[in-house]
Amino acid sequence: MVTLAGTQNFSQFELHLRAILGLPLKEITLERSGASAVILSQKEIPSDPEYTGTEDALRIKNSNVKIFGKPSARVYRRMGVALTWDDKNSDINELRVRAKNIAGCVKIN
């Protein structure tokens, strides 16, 4: 999922498409460092889960949130992903912490 943060010159979707269509792939390059963290449900929600805190998550430097749009939630179900990035020489451990902080902002109700 970290490819969604623009960390390389091809996304995972472009790579899959090229593989399926048999298209050549000259080189995959690192464009910037990035990290992702899963957004997990902490409770059972039978239908139409609602999300809060996305505004706070997006205030964090170089952040993005992808909500999967699942119709229900159960404990520990993956409901989305938090993404962050910085330049190529960034400390990956700092990016991991930032991604977890972004994910922690999003609450599922």
C-alpha cells in the first residue's frame, strides 16, 4: 500500500496492469521514502460505519488517508490505510511513527 504514497515511479496498479498486458518495465525507481499504517476497526458495526478524525489526520505533514468504504466493521477489520512520505533520505522509523499517528487520528463509529 505504500506505493499509494508515490514512493516509486510506478504504483502497484500500474505494475499489475503491465504484468497482465505483458508490457515492458524498464526500471522501478525510488522517488521518495514512505510508510503506511492500517486503520483498524476496534468494534463491531453492523452497517454504515462512520469516520471521524480524518481532518486531524490530514493536518499532519505529508499525510493521506484511504478509506476502503466497507459496508460493515468488525473488531480488527482493515477499514483503511494511512500514508505518509518524505524525501529519499528520511528516517524510515520516523515515517513509521508518523503513519501510525495518522492512522490513530481516524476513529470508526
